[in-house]
Amino acid sequence: MNIGIIGAGNMGHGLGKLWAQSGHQLMFSYSRDITKPKKIAQSIGSNARVGTPSEAVAFADVVLLSVPYGAVGDALKAAGSLKDKIVFSIVNALLPDMSGMAVGTSTSAAEEIAKLAPDADVVEALPVFAEVLNSDSRRFNDRQATVFYTGDNERSKQVVAGLLREIDVEPIDAGALKNSRYVEPAMMLLIQLAYTQKMGQVGFKLLNR
Amino acid sequence: MNIGIIGAGNMGHGLGKLWAQSGHQLMFSYSRDITKPKKIAQSIGSNARVGTPSEAVAFADVVLLSVPYGAVGDALKAAGSLKDKIVFSIVNALLPDMSGMAVGTSTSAAEEIAKLAPDADVVEALPVFAEVLNSDSRRFNDRQATVFYTGDNERSKQVVAGLLREIDVEPIDAGALKNSRYVEPAMMLLIQLAYTQKMGQVGFKLLNR
């Protein structure tokens, strides 16, 4: 396939390199530093070239959009018409300093509960599905599911982590209570996979290397 | 420990049963059906009893809050003061029909991009971290990371899934583009684990059974 890449950061470069190895043709475009797409294309070799965003779109069977969230408007303007194009977006709505998200999430059940019970020490963890919990084992083919916990008091978090260990899951400290705004949608993702996508009992395992 | 349980649904029941087996003492409270906490306590045996929410709080070293999101306000009112209590919340902000979230998420980068490029066919997938992508292997101890993709056109999604397979990750169909509002925070959770929690290179593996 011809893959037009808008955005010449680490992600666009890394994906492009692997796809070039699979035999796809690439065109890199769009960077604050105009020498960067050229350098990347040269490092990849004959399967890669550079162009303007609109040239990359014209060239492409698939347009990879790999710019920071704040650059999306400008990049799409430069791209021009995307009529009938597949746009493969790898853009997450991260704030530039990664301290939070620019759109999409602003609070969580955990934070609302902490507001309603300001004297309490709230720790949140969303365990495995009830069907898993109420079955003979919480394991998925012998593997423990990861359950993320959040809270603002270390000692209380350790108590909750202990209770999670007792139900045979792997507790992982996901930081401050406000990080529940990321954990809760992640659990909602599992619910969507289970019911809308009809995958049944699902869970996360955190990979680390 | 003494664990006071507010909410007598499948989750409170399932967790309580396992914790009773570990030797903890339980008090169940709060249900629309007042016979339900009693039935659950009886099924668990001598480690479990019933009480009002405020009795469960007085009894508890740890208060498990396991009610639907819509019942949180009422349940906390019934619980009374939670001063210096550890509240272990397993409440997610799900709408009653699980069609979405009541608070915390309302849009996503993917949906905003689709609004800015209405003619394009946007498919989103947030691959593994750039550090993983640009290393010798995308595997975590021989295991493929799961990458979720969303979109509204099946054929385009299959193209993106193929491109993901080529970079040696496991593509999982996470449904419609609007489900990016769950996938994007899930990826932000990984970023928090990597940087704030200093876990380094992390990824998700979807478990299914």
C-alpha cells in the first residue's frame, strides 16, 4: 500500500520504518523542522519519500495522522480534502506536558465520591467483572488479571492492595485518585468489549519490560 | 479486618464472599431489596452479618462502596460521617444501561478529528510507546501487546488491523469511533504508569476466557 504520513515524530518514524520493511511505500510530510521528514525518509531508504501534506494525501491509500493533539487543526488544514481516504489516527488528546488530557475527560466517579465524602480516605479499584468474581477462579488461563488502584494516601492504598491480592488479582498502583479519570474509562472499554463486541469475560494484564 | 459493605449487588457479594474466606469479618448494608443483604450474609455464614449503612461504617476498618453510580449520593447520605475511614470504592461512572459514562468523558481526539475531517474515514489505534516501537522488538517477554482500534467503517478498520499486525502487536476491534473516549484514557493510564509511577515501558494484554 501507499501510506502517507502526516507528522514526523517518533511514532510516525517508528511505524513507517516497520511498514517499509513489510514492503509498503511511504511519503512523509508535516514537521515544524522541515529537514526532519527528509532525514527520516533517507534513513528508511527507497521505500520512503517526502512531500507536502496534501501530496501525502494524494499519494496515500492510508493516511497516518501522527501529530500532537494541539497540531491537529493545522495539520488537517494543510492536508486538504480527505474525501474517501482512510485516516489512521494515532493521536491521543494529551496535554503537551502529558499532565492530563485536552478533551474527553475532566473528572471521575472516584473524584466525585471524594467530594461528597471529604472526610473519608477514598481509594478506588475496579475489580474484574462480577461473572469472573463469582466463578470458581479469577484467573484467565492461569494468569492473574491486573486491577489498578488509585488514591491519595499511601497507607490506605496498601490496605486496598492487600484486599485485592486476596481475591487473586494483581494490584497495580495507578497513582493519585484523579487518575481514576483514566482507569474508569479503561474499565468501560472492557465492558464495551464484553457486551457490544461480544467477547465475554475480558480483563487487562499489564505488560512491563 | 472488619469490612463494612455498602451495596449488596453481585460485586459486593462476590468480593465479600472471598474476603470472608480469608478470615475477614463483614457487615452488609444498603439495598433496594432489604431482604438481599440478609440472604447474602446467610449464604456466607458466621463471618457475615447485616446492618444499616451507618452501622456498617461504625463496624468497619474498611468501607467497601459497591453501589451503582446513580445511588452514590443516597448511599453516602445513609452512611453518615466517614471521617478517617478508608473507603474502598469500586464505583464506575457508568450510565444505568451501560451505553456510556455519567461523568468524566464526553468526547475524544478521534471524534474531534472526525468532526474536522468529515469526509475522511477515521480509524484510531494508539500503538505501543515510541520507545517500544523504535526498539528491536515490540514484544514484552515474547508476548504481543494488545492495540485497540476503533472506527465506523468495517473495511477501513480491517486495513488498519492489518497494518497493526505487521508491527507485531495484537489488534483488537474496540467498536465504534466514539469508543475512543474509553481507549484514549486507557492509553493515558499507561503513560501515567510509565512516567509518574516510573514503571518504564508498559502495555496492555487483553485477557479473554
